Amino acid sequence: MEHLSSVKRRKTKKINLGYVQIGGNAPVVVQSMTNTDTRDVKATIAQIKALEKAGCEIVRVALPDKKAVDALPQIKERIKIPLIADIHFDYRLAIDAIKKGVAGIRINPGNIAKDKICQIIKVAREHETVIRIGVNSGSLQKDLLRKYGGATAGALVESALRNIELFENQGFEKIKLSLKSSDVPTMIEAYRAISARTDYPLHLGVTEAGSLVNAAIKSALGIGTLLYEGIGDTIRVSVTGSPVQEIPVAYGILRALNIRKIGPDIVSCPTCGRCEIDVLDLTAKIEKALAREKGYLKIALMGCVVNGPGEAADADIGIAGGKKQGIIFKKGKAFKKIKEQDFVKVLLEEINLMIKERKKN
């Protein structure tokens, strides 16, 4: 089930990346990037399939050389979601990737010469391929670094505007923009400024965000703040480690803002001295069992009589526990009293039943 919140989305141009619509009235799209060697076709396909299963909607692969480009057709035919090619330095790799049929490419104008970008644009226009102008604080043009005294929000914005002008002068508007920084305030300021200057779709992300906990914190603050302000059309949570870890964090941000309701929203208490059931174990088992579930359901797992009944009654389904037993609430009403040893079994039975009923409707 999808549900749009009261957040007023910024109106952007609509583009199609393969079968996925971006911008316009389309939902915010979740994407990721593989960390396999793209030349290893088997490993790359396996990771993309794992990302698809987790809910990834667009995937990007790195193309360091021609051998990686040559692997694209084999990868593309074995996956379901649109494929984006990520290219730096060598414009010929970008042109070859477009000709191999990728849905989009990502280039960083800071490391490709202007005349070479024009050649990329010409081929992309012929193939109706989307180009993401990926401005990054780590590879800005040297004149902008001198002008602004570093990789500031102003420098990121001027780089983006400079390249938008170049693309528009070439008659090309199938553009997506990103202005990424590892510094959250810089990233927020840059996206706010560019969103006031252009209506191209924006891809949000905090680059080099770190391992899972740091990445989740930085992304929730950076991406979440902008989404709450109506800014952003696609998002990526960058995690050092398996990219599959990125997807639940991304959907968690969207769910928390009521922008997209996909997957279970599990509300669980932090526990305190009043807690008389093992909430930690219960939560871990429910989360693991529903890790791949796409259907939305608000689930409350509460450990005492203070906030437990209220939170459980406010959820689609929940349990308020105490003294080694608990009451299951369904749609706001007390449904069944059960023993703690039966919590997981009975909850999962009821949750799966509710999800199936919703899918029918």
C-alpha cells in the first residue's frame, strides 16, 4: 500500500528511466549501486538480484574500463530493474555504455572535459538515455574550489548550473541532478539552493556516509530533511559494506515521513525496569521474519502497561505484554490474550493474514 503524506512535493520535470518514472507525480524512487567488480558478471548479477529482492528500484554499476562495458548486455538481460552506468574520466566508456542499451548514465563533469561531454550528450540524445549530472564535493572543478575556498554548497550549485547550461545548449533535457557531499549541512544547503533554481529531478544522497549506523544517521538527517521540505525524486543511502543494507534504511526514511508506505513499520519500546517480557528477542524475530516483506503494516511491540495498550491499539496489529503474557490488538481493538512463548508464532500468523487481505484489496 502506498500513501502520500501531507508533505508538498516540489514539482519537477518528468523523465523515464527505463520503465521507472522519475519526477512529476511519481513516488520517490529508491536506488543503490553494486560494489562488485562489474567485469565479474556472475557476482554482479547475484548482487543486483539481492538488491531487487530487498526492494531496490534502480541500480548503478561502475565502469572502470572497456571490459566492464562489454559485460553490460549480459547483466542487463538477467535483471529486472533499470541499469545505470557510472563513468569517470573516460568519455568513450560513457558513449559505449549508452550504445550497449543502459537506461541511464552518471557522469561527474568535474573529471570529463567539456568537449567530451558534448560528445556524450550527442549519443545520449540519439538513444534517449538519461544522464545524471553528478556533482560531488570530492571532485569539483579547480576554478570553483579556488573561487569558493573549498567544496562549499555555493561551489556545488555553480558547478551544477554551469553544466545544466552546457546540456541545454546542446538541446538535451533528460537530466537528473545530484549535488553530493559527505558533510550533511553542505549537502542540505546545496540541494535547497539548486531546487530554487531549476526544476530538473534531484537524486539525494550523502556521499561517503560510512558504515551502517553512521550512514543511517547522516542519511536520515540529510535526505530526510530535504524530503520533508518536498525536495528529492530519487534517493540512495550510501553504506560502506553490502549495498543490500541500504534499502531498508531508505524505505525507513520514506516510511517515517509518510512519503511511501512499503514494508512493515515496526514500533517497539526501548524497554525499562517495568518491562516484563523479552521485547528485544521478540522484535528481532519479527524483523527477521518480515525482512523481505513489501506490504505495509504498522506493528507495535510493547513491553508494559504504561504506553503498551495505547501504542498497540494505534497500530494495525500490536501486542502489549506483561507478566509473561500479552494482549494482541488488531485495528485498535483487543483481539486475543496469549502466552509469551506463543508471541512470535501467533503474531506472524495474524500479520501474514492481514498482509494477504490487503494485497487482495
